[in-house]
Amino acid sequence: MEYVKAYLYDASGNDDEIDIDDIDVNGLDENQMLWVNVSKRDEKLLNRITASLGVKNLPCKSVIDDTGRPEIDKFEDFFRFCVESVVNEGDESPVKLMIDYVVGTNYVVTIHEGDVAYLDEFRKREKDESQIGELDAESFVATLLDLNIVTYFNALDALERKVDKIDERVLKEDIETNDFLEHMVNLRRDASKLRRWLTPQREVYYALSRADFRQISESDSAEQYKTLNQHFESAVDAIEHAREIVISVFELYATKSTHMTNTLVQRLTFLTLITGSLAVFAGILGMNFKAEIFELEYGFWVTVAGLFILAVCIAAVARYKSWI
């Protein structure tokens, strides 16, 4: 089937892609691990897969609906949970992608809509004769969940690159306020999205590592899930830090705006000083007394030139003193 890929990892042999109809879950031994990756949420397709795996009582409607919150369900022979991954495309805002996991003895089923980059990359990397077959299903899931957390770090990297670009523009250019605020809204929204998508998954990650979750606590993967929780909390902290970085952009813009305002006030003050000084001399010359300058043929222009030279000298001194 086009939307279903089944991979049989065999530590004692070759790793092969097999047909869904050839699956024999009961025939898998401890050196074999089956991964079924489903890239379409379709009820008939899901029913066919669960029939091939012998999975009973799977809440298909909950799996088909990918608009809910991350959750986890335990059954007698398997457990099922869902988490939200992040898809990044260039400079576009991140998009969430719900991924469901069905985990049983020696098999893992991942269900999602469309392609998932890190799952495809994992399959391309682990090919031929790998040792994945030696992993139990719980350890294999821990690996995929760790890659899922990495998608949030990748999204944060993309967000920080956007922040760096805005920082550079703020320092080098005069950005219009509306343009800057639009960028700020987008950055703040992206950071909030990541936090809103990741933090509800804490319930799932913590549940998988609790002692009452015996499928994992009694397996060899228990320590992996403790490490996985540490990675999860690191991702949460990184997102909180990213929100602070976004706020720092606004503080940088406010600081630059304040500096520009101070510079403008300083220049206006200096302009007032020059015009005031010239006005003083003009006022003195306008007093009711006689001076030789008034007898000169070009006295008016001499006066104007003198005032101009005075203004230039004052400006030169101010520039030398870094007042303007």
C-alpha cells in the first residue's frame, strides 16, 4: 500500500521492507523488531493494519482524529499514545503535526498525515544490516521520541535565526514602527506556539517513565525514558529562553529609539543654541546706536557673512567635542 511502509529489522540477518499482508507478529523473535509507518489517517487502512498485527480494541476514531491533545492509553497487550511534532519550512511559521504510536511486543506502529522528515531520515540512515533488531519496541520508541523533541530544537534554531536578522536590521537600518511590530507579533506568536504544543506532552512523557507503566519500567529501556524526560525539560527551558530572546528584540528597538530621540533632541538643542546666538548678535546690532559698520557700503553683507562664520565655528567646536 502506498501509505504504509513496513520495515522488519533483524539483528541476525538483513533489514527488509516487507508487505503488510506478510506480517506475522507471533513469529517475531527477540532479535527482530517490526516498524509500520502509516502516512495517512484512514479508518479502513488502520483497521487492515490492526487486523494484520492482531491489535484489538484500538480507539480508531481517536487515532483518526488528529485535532485533540496529546494523550496515552494502556491496554493488555499494547499501549497507544500521541505526541505533536513540528514541521519547519524555510522562514515560514512552524506547523504542528500529530503522530500516534501503537506499541506492542516487538512492533511499533506510527500513524500521521503526510511525510515526517525525521522518520524518513531515520529510515535512510538505518538501513542494510543494522542492530535495531536487538532493540525492544520500547527502546525503539524512545529513539523516535527523542528525534521528535529534536524537531522543537530545530524550530528554535529557525526562530533564533529570524531574531538575529531583526537584530541586525534594528542596528543597521531605520525600521518603520509598524513593520517592526509586525515582525515582533510573528516572532512572539511562533514562540508561543512551540510552548503551547510542547508543554501538554509532559503528561505523556512522564507517564511513560512512571513505575506503574510496567511495559516500560520492567523493560531494558527504563533509563532511556528518564534521559528522554531530561531532554524534554531541556526543550521546554529552551523555548522559555526563546521567548526572552524575542522580548530582548523589543528592548533593543526601544533602546535604539530612545537613543535616536536623544540624538534628535540634542541636535534641536544645538540648533536652538546657534539661532539664539545669532539672534543675540543681530539684536545688539539692531540697538539704537551708531557704529562704523553701518557706514560701510557692504555692511549688511559683512554682517551676514560674520554671523555665518560664527555659526560654522560653533558647529565645528560642537562636532569636535562630539556634542552633535
